[in-house]
Amino acid sequence: MQISNVLAGVAVSDLPRARRWYESLFGRGVDAEPMAGLVEWHTPGGVVQLVSDPERAGGSLVTLQVPDARQALTELAERDGPTVDLDDTTSDKVLFARVTDPDGNAITVVQVREGVRLSP
């Protein structure tokens, strides 16, 4: 999945389980393990960190902006990730779909519609 912008920290209850799930989401292994209880994926727009924090797990929100949401969701399903429908009716600015990780953290895949400019 090509990501154009993201900055997120995600609290998880079981780091090895979450790591496997996010490896499927991103289609690759982690980029860094800076310390015990923390793994990272680096993208052109930022970093997604998983941190072992069972007390806070399940309340994180992550938005991944991608150039082609349909393609990203197809790739995710091909890697045995969740199959979700793309919402192309709610917003005239973006197409989006939400998936949840094993702890219930919400990951939203977003594509800006052609001709729309969102402020940075």
C-alpha cells in the first residue's frame, strides 16, 4: 500500500499479534524496533508506531491517505486482511473505508477525490 501521509501512535494489548496484523496491512515487515514494546513502519509522510499498552489499547485512530483506495483495499484483501467496502457516497471530498485491528483500533484508508485539494 502506498501511503502519502501519516503520523500515528497505536496502543495495542498484544504486540506480536498486532505486529502480524499490521504487517498484513502494510504488506511488509517493520522498519524499526527502537526499543522493547515498540515497532515502527516508516512511510513517505511519517511513521506508524505500535506500542504495547494494554490499558489504552483499542482507542487509537489512524488515517492512511493513499493515491488509490480501491487498489489499497484489494491488496489488503489479497494478503488475507479484512475485506471492507469503500464508501464513495458520504463525502464529496474523499473516498474512504475503515478497518479495525484486533484490539479495535480504527484504521481509515482515505483517497482524496480527483480535483479536490485538502488543506495540509
